[in-house]
Amino acid sequence: MTEAVDGARFDEKTYAELQEIVARYPQPRSALLPMLHLVQSVEGRVTARGIETCASILGISAADVSGVATFYTMYKRRPVGDYHVGVCTNTLCAVMGGDEIFERLKDHLGVGNDETTADEGTGKTITLEHLECNAACDYAPVMMVNWEFMDNMTPGSATDLVDDLRAGKQVRSTRGPRVCSWREAERILAGFPDDRADEGPAGGPPTMLGLQIARENGWTAPDPQRQPQPGQDAAEQREPGPTQKQATEDAGTPEAEGDVAVDEAPVERKGGKGSAEADGKDASR
Ligand code: FES
């Protein structure tokens, strides 16, 4: 069936792809997020028929789907332009120039937050939005075009970027990958790759600096065998408080007998990594 509840129709290909997404998951409802991305790739936003179709396929209510679509900011209820341009105005990027970039772009493009430039017939349209942290603070101030990173931006490089986008020029992320259209990016987020995932570096020098320093100093990650295991009582991992220490000292009394198991774990750790005491106990686990 390709008919949505409200009578509007998706084409056969889109409907089949929505069902293909559902088939990836043990629980159909888990498919909702990529399904909504596919809807956006076709419709340019999350439409009423997209909501109704997802609900119908998954056997849930339209209210359930709408609740998800309105919770996450990557789902848009208003049409997005050819390029979604995001400017990070979270704390670090803001103080590094993100606020200034966002104000400059609003003036340059003549739009406010979450608004789209007019289609002038010769170029592409841009939707401008201020974003929260993109987890790329080491390259602040950061922008994104259709979720591709633009690092270390300035007001000048930002206006040059949007001018190139509007003129239809091929633009690349500062990390290398070519920028595609917003609808193409949404299709990728729905799980239909464009085979360009390997374009650009996995991590640049600022991102890898911590690892480099750790290697220079011979630092290693904590032994995972010594981390709390699923189901293990977190209290067993804590250092003993004054009451527990007193109980240890009072071991042998009837009241303290029941606390011995609680106290054993902290005593274990007192030997420290590498000590014969600690290593012996670890080996017995
Ligand atoms: S504050 Fe902008 S990427 Fe983190």
C-alpha cells in the first residue's frame, strides 16, 4: 500500500525504501529516526503525509511520530533550502567569533534564524540557523553546511562561503568532502550512503592532540577489567566512607560481619594497579 492515511501518496520507490529501513531493526519503531530523514530527503521537510505514512508503516500513532519529529532539531517542519547553513553559537564558538559570524550572515543574507533566502532564479537557496555545540570545539568557531564541517571560520570566510553556495559553485568542507545538497545529505542520514564517507581525514591535528600527548608520555587507558561491570553494585566500587572504615576496624563483631563483603572491594583497590596484592585478586576474577 502506498496511500497515506490522509490520501496523499509517496511514490513506490520511497515507500519501498521506508520499509527497507524498518527491516534493518529488530523493533520496527527503532526505524523512525532514519525514516524521518528519508521523508525530509523527499519532501524537504517533515510533512503531514510523512508523519502519517511513518505511523502507518510502524503501527504507531501520528502523535507518536510527531512527538519525535518536533523533539529533535534536525527535523524541520518548514521547507529547508538547498543548503542548510549552521553557525555554532554555543559558548566556545560564540566567544571565538561565532556570534559575530551569525550576525554578519543574517545581515548578508537578509534572513533571521531558521529562515530561508528567496529563490532569485539563478542561484541556490540557503536556510540559516544557529546551532548548539557541534562537538568540534577544537576548531572553533565552527559552521556546518548540510552537516559537513567548516572549521576555523571568520565573518569574511563565512560570507564567501554562502556566496559560493548561492552561486552554485562546488564547495568542499574544510576537512575535504564535497558538500552535497540538503536533500542528498538527508538521504545519507537515512542510511543510503553516497560512498563518499571516506573523503577527508578521520580526525585533524587539534582533535588528535590529546592522543599525541598521551603517546609522548607513555600514558595508557585504564584497564577495562578493573572498571565496574554491568550489574555490579556501584557501591562496591566506591572508596569506603567513615562508617565502612569503622566497620572494617570492628570486624569480628556481629554487627560488622554483614559489612565485610562491602568493604572487601575498596580494600582490593588500595593495593593499586601493578601491586602484587591487587594483581592477585584480579587474576582470581
Ligand atoms: S562550542 Fe562550537 S563546536 Fe563546540
